[in-house]
Amino acid sequence: MMQEEEELDITERGGASSDDEYSDYNEILVDTNQSPGRIDKFLIDRLPKVSRNRIQNAIRAGSIRVDGAEVKPNFRVKPGQRITVLVPRPPGEGIKIVPQRIPINIVYEDDDLLVVNKAAGMVVHPGVGHWRGTLVNALAYHFQQIKAPVIGNGLDGRVGLVHRIDKNTSGLMVVAKTEYAMSHLAKQFFYHTVQRTYHALVWGEPETDVGTIRGHVGRDQKDRQMFTVYPEGDHGKWAVTHYKVLERLYYVSLIQCNLETGRTHQIRVHMKYIGHPLFSDDRYGGDVIVKGTVFSKYKMFVQRVFNIMPRHALHAKSLGFIHPTTGEAMYFDSDLPDDFQEALDEWRQYVALRKAAVEKGGTPMG
């Protein structure tokens, strides 16, 4: 099996709103002795590590609210008001990024953002063990070539990431190119208004065609490389995954997952929690035969499919959000990558052969 080397987890560096959303969230109660003043100036004094430009863009994007309502940069704060601040915090800010000419599949791009279909095996952001060869390195090179006035030109770690997907997960990601777009997209991820649909191949057949998995997801207390579900909420962060069975293939199932939250390894952990780990997931028990027969031909078949897809069977298939500048509803869909599609076709053929064998009174793979 392909060994996944995990990306540097931003929660280990502190302050993120969730495990895959690059934002800082603060609540500030205005002191009763505070004199009225512009909110941008008020926050600059309270948040010295956040630039004036970033604060103003966050206000314009509606990411900074007073008593729950969006305000304008010239809004004057008053004593007793509660200010909520959601400010994008680019991962690795201050880290020098080396532009690299690495092929990436950009499916859409304009002056504000781009959408990329990330290949499996590519780490999103530089970190321990992955300082080069990442999506960010590739984006930095791309930004240089098009000479676009993007955030930091992508060279100081301030590439506009507002979410991520695991190294060995393939699929769609949106990347901001301006401070304002980053603030606006970060707000959408934080308030869970972004539509994210994943396709996964899992072991077994869920009892119901549709379902919802709820349970806090956090690092395993015994193995820091693993995440687990804490049903009592004593650890981790609240996580919700909705699933729908698209195709039942006897020993495996193709499912669609929609996320309400974005926790690290959420789908992989949630599916394992209900007894259906992702096919070929070497971290969460899907890289061994979980369902099936004892026949050697079946074992050989499964191993062949593992070889076809030596990574967990998860693809970020579609992505929907509101465009920060135009207000247009944007929606993108992608095909399954070749390894996923081939593995799925193998299982479909297995089911067809099994059905034919049973009809003839025999045993498949026997």
C-alpha cells in the first residue's frame, strides 16, 4: 500500500476555526468605557498581528460582524457591543515558497480565484517532509507566469488557501487570488454554506441508502497520526457527514458524501466509525479485506484492485460557492480519476461475474 505522509496540521500551529479551514475566529466585547470609534481602527489596536488591509477586506466581505450583523468599515463601535472577527490566516505565512513548474489541472480561473482539480499524491501546502512538490509550489510558479497581482505573488506562503484536501485524496479545491476573495471564501467555509460533494468507495453495504454521521472528530489519544470519533464530545470538534449510497457492489459500495463541517480526515474517520472504512485506506483499516470470501481467487482479485488504486478511494467531486465579487453561484463538477474509475469498474465486473456464476449454480472466485 502507498504510505501517506500527512501534511502539517494547522491546528498544531494554533487558532484555526476547524481542521481544514485557514481562519482565525475571535469574539471581542467592547468595554463599557470605550469611546465610539471606527471599527477598523478599533480592531487594528486589538489585533496587532493582523494588517489593516486584511481587517478592512474582512469587514467588506462580511466576515466581521457586530451583534451578529454585517457592518461597513466606517461603522462606529459602541460600549457593550459584541464583535465577531473571522480573519483568514494563510498557512505558512512568512515561509519562503519555491516556485516549481509542476503540472496542475486548473479548471477555472479569473482575477479573483481559481479552481484546481488536485491529483492524488500531491500535498497541498509545504510542511515537515514536504517543502517542495506541493500544490502551493505549483501555484507560485503559475502566478509568476501569468504575472497576476495575487496575494504575495505566492512567494511568502500567503497563497489564498481557505480549505484543503488530504494528500491522497483527489479532487476540486478553490484558491483565492486577492485578500478580499480570501476573506469572502473563508466566511463561506466557516459558516458551512459551501457545497462539497465527495465520492468514496467503502467496504460493505450501509444498512440504509441515506444517512447522517455525527460525532466529534479529533486526534487519537494514543496515536497522534490517527483521528477518531469521540461520540461523547469529550475530545475533538463537532463533525457532521451526510452520505447517500449510489451503487451497491456486494462487498463494497460507492457512496456520495456531503460535508457540513471540514475536519481533518472527517469522511475517512466517520465511515470507519460506522463500520465501512474507505477501500484501500491504509490508515483506517481499509487496505485489508474487510468483506468477502475466503477463496484465494477472491483474495487475488482484491489485491489486484489494491494495486490499481494504492490510496484511499476518496475524490472531491463537486464544489459550489458564491463568487466573492460577482455574487454569482459557482458550481464545478469533476470526473473520477482513472485509478478510482478503474477500481470501480473492476468491482462492477466482479459483481456481474458473481451474479452469472450464482445463476449457473456455481461459486464466484472459488
